[in-house]
Amino acid sequence: MTEVVLTQHRWRWLSLTALLIAEAMNLLDATIVQVAGPTMHADLGGPVASIPWFTAAYTLPFAVLLIAGGRLGDIAGRRRVFRIGTTTFLLTSLACALAPSVPALITFRALQGAAAAVIIPQTIGLITAMFSSDGERAKALGTIGPVMGLAAVCGPVLGGVLTHADLLGSSWRAVFLVNVPLALAVLALAPLMKEDRAPQRPRGLIEMSLFTRRSFPAALVTSALFFAATSGLTLVVVLHMQLSLGVDVLAAGLTLLPWSVGMGAASLLSGGRFVPRYGPRVMTAGLVLLIAGVLAGVVALATASVAGLLAALGVVGVGAGVFTPAFFTSALSAVAPQEVGSAAGLLNAVQQFGATLGVAVLGGIQLGAGSSAAFWAAAALLAACAFTTRSVIQR
């Protein structure tokens, strides 16, 4: 009997580094202008209503085109499409940094979001192709969630730091220039990746077989609820610090630092130890910590304790860090090779939809009814997320 030996791709870990940098780069741009938005408006002029569009112009085409981007990789080759998308993202980032007016900036942001929609869906397929060992593949897939979550939370922090630093008079333009070295590093490592495409030419944008198992639809709903709560909450915190407490752009961004640190540490521990040992049940523990942190934030707001709010955000970060590696590993564990592009596009599209909806809803609640009401709304979203997570765990 002939034994079939699956060989691991030689440059898989370096390739994974490039993929994770691309993930972080693209998702940073979804949140990095939240703090810098008022400064952009003050410099470029135009109506105040244009400020939300500095973010929405990126996230909307990103969400809408993700499924098409995933299928494009299935057909034309994921490494090829990934490199084209990264090059386009680099050029559009430069265009955003040099934008002379509000309409120009919004246009370039939309093109940047479209380029991101081409890049992100290729990640899962390339990881699956390069990591043939089940153990290493699970470990590699487990790194996606923490990187995505950290990038989303660190965006406002980095945006505040770069805008405040005003490096060489760049002001807000530095939030886009930071993409240049990141994109160049990704492009330098991209040739090391293994080319991959779907074993059969897709007949449609969505593989309907994904919906024959209840775990994947439940994962989509869970992703939407989770990112609606967490992304919306980051905006609520930033708005509270700037509008209610009157702090500057740097302090507002740094308020989220406990969240970022807590999430980074917990993600490494969860992905490296908890998920391999306890499996999908880790998601429940993460959500309990998340809800506890949000409720602690309500208490801190009621007592006007900034220190209490910072501590609460640290607990929120730990909860998110525990949750995300388990969630993405579980959501993708049963996806077949033919379904990879469609699954990646759907998961990312739903994530962006949830994040955009959360920013709009929780931000609107904060501006209309106050920060405490927005925190309660986030807790309700996470409670609903805990309910849908049961189907992901049970499969």
C-alpha cells in the first residue's frame, strides 16, 4: 500500500506573517480615522456631516465586495489576487494621504475599501493551502481572530497618536502613510506564498452547502453581534472622552489602551493554551468576561470614575481576547476546500456589516441618550451573542 505524505509548505510561517500584517493593515483602516475625523474636517473643510463618511466610505464597499473578492481568488488564484489587491491598497493609501479635498478623500477611501475586499478573503484559503497538518492549521487559523480584534481596537489609539504627533507636519495624513511600509513588507513576502485556487470553478458567489449545517449560519449571526457590540463600543468610549470629558485626541485614543493590552495578552493565552485544551467552550468564558466588563463600565460611568472605566475596558479586552481565537477556529473548522472563498467572504462581510451597524446604532444612542445607555445596549448585543454561540459550539 502506498502511503500518502502531506508535505507542509516550506515558507508557511513567513507567509502567515505577511497575511496577518495584511489583515491588520486593512482592519486598522476601518477604525483609524475615528479619532482623526474631526481634525480631517478642520483641515479640509466641508460639512460636518462628512465626518462619518471618512469611515463609512471605506467600510461600505469593503463589506459589499468581500464575497466577490473571495470568489475572484477561487477563480484566478488567491496569491495572485492577494498581490494585486495589496498593490492597489498601497496606491490608494497614498492617494488618501495626498487628498486635497473632502470629496477626493471620500472617493479614495471607497477605492481603498474595495482593494481591501480583494485582499482579506484570500487569507483563509492561503492558510488552508499552506498548512496541511491539522494541528498547525488550527494554530494558524487561531491567529486571525486576535489580529483582527487587536487591529480594530488599536486603530483609534494609533490614529490619535499619529495625528497628535504631527510628524513632519503630516497631521492626519500620517494615518494613511503608515500603510506604505506595511504594504511594502507584505508585497516583499508575498512571493513566498503557495498559489491556490478552488478545485472546481465556482458556479455562483455563495456556496449554499455552507448553510446545510446550522453551525455556520449561527457563526455568521454571532460574528455580526460580536463586532457590532465591540466596534460600536470603541466609538462610544472615544466620543465620551472627547465630547463629555473634553479630552484631546491623544488622550481619547489612549483610553482604549487597556482594552488593546488585555486583548493581546488574552488572545495569545487563549489561542495557545485554552482553545487546544477546552475547544469551543472557551467562547462562553470570553463572553462572560466581556459582559462583566461592559457592566463594570456602566458602574464607572455612573460614578464618574475614569480609573474604573479604564479597568472595565481592560476586562472587556481580556474577554474579547479569550473569545476570538475560539470563535474563528470553530467557525472555520468544518469548511471544505470548495467552500473556503465563500466562507471567508461571508464571515468578513458579516463582520463589517455588524461593525458598521454597531458604530451607527451605539454611536447614535450615545449622542442621543448618553454613554450609559450605549453601554447597556452593547451588553444586550453580547447577551444575544451568547445565545447564538450555543449553536456554534454544538455544531
